[in-house]
Amino acid sequence: MINAIALDDEPPALDVLQSFCDQTDGIDLKKTFTRSEEALKYLKKYPTDLLFLDINMPSISGIDFFKKVPHKICVIFTTAYSEFAVEGFNLNATDYLLKPFSFSRFEQAVEKAKNQLAQDNKNGNTDQQFLFIRADYSLIKIPVADIVFIEGLDDYLKIHIHNQKTVVARMTMKAILEKLPQQEFFRVHRSFIVPLSKIDRVKSKIIYIENEEIPVSATYESEFFKMLENR
């Protein structure tokens, strides 16, 4: 699921985006904004995959706003002015929608974003990847390469991090798996997710990571060992 927000100084334009997103599988338009400072504040607090961004706004141009975004994000520019297209693509925009755009053209742009995000996830180097996890009333940046393992406790997670304090977050195992590189992290138990690169050894259905012993449950046993053999 792609988590998205939209920024446009014209509410009718946001209504169109909301309607189109509601009709499109795989995208969740979390919030819409008419004020750039509110949108930027949201982006600093909540992980977001995709930004629909108007270019010609009175307080700040979409180009300048995008340069202020604190982390890597896909952007689809939306504007009535075609002369901004070149500059938009110079910023590695995912796509550029010229208003008024059709639903089919919108779907095409979203499909580009899905492909780009999937490719980034597939080819990404975990040493350069981060998770942004909301915990302790703040958004915590966690290097993916430093995660030792993840432990599930009902609706909470304990993210064990190398040489750092464990992060406790209100989040489900399913939700965090969707954020992690699929080829690197594997669920081995109802309550445990492990990064394959951190496994020291496996013996009698017990995974040894650093000084921890993590069980492999019967539910995940067959798939886990098959995956290990194929690596």
C-alpha cells in the first residue's frame, strides 16, 4: 500500500485527487493540504511514499517545497502550467500531471510510482535505507542495516537495534513487514522477524543472532528453511 499526501492551494483540485485515489487500488491518500507549512510538518512526522504536489502556489512553488522534503519520496507534480515540466523532471519527479487530467492519466502516473517504489525496494542497499518509526511521541529514524531482530507483543513491536536502545512502537508485524526489504527480512515466528544477514547460525529450529536465541515456529519452518537453501 502506498501512503500518499497531496498539497495544492486549490481545494477543488484536492477533491479530484481524493476521488481518484479512492477509486485506485494500492494507494491510501492519508491527508490533503492547502498550506505548505502544514504539509511539511506532516512529512517530518509521518513516513510517506508519494507526494502529489502543485507547482504554482502563492506562498511557495512546488519546486522549492520539494527541495525542503526531509527524506526521499516519490513526487507527482500537478499543475496547469506546462512550462514547469522540465524543471519538475530535473528533480527526478515520478510523473507530471497537467490539469485538468483524466482518471486514466492519473492511473498511469500512480502505476509509475508503484513501479519506482518496487524497484527501489528491490535494488536498494540496506546500508543506505532507513525506517521512520513513530515512538515516544516522535518519529525515530532507524537504519535498516542496524536492526538485529523485531519482536511482536500484541499491538506493539520491540525493534532491537545494534548498539542502540530498543525502540518500542505501537505497530503490527504485518505493517512493519511492508516497510522492510522483502528479500532481507523474514518472519520466522508469530512474534519474531529476523534479518537474514544477521543470522549467525541455525540449530534445531533455533536462530542465533548475536546473544539472542529466536525460535522458528512450525507455521514458518518450511518456507524459512527452503529460502535459506536457495540463497
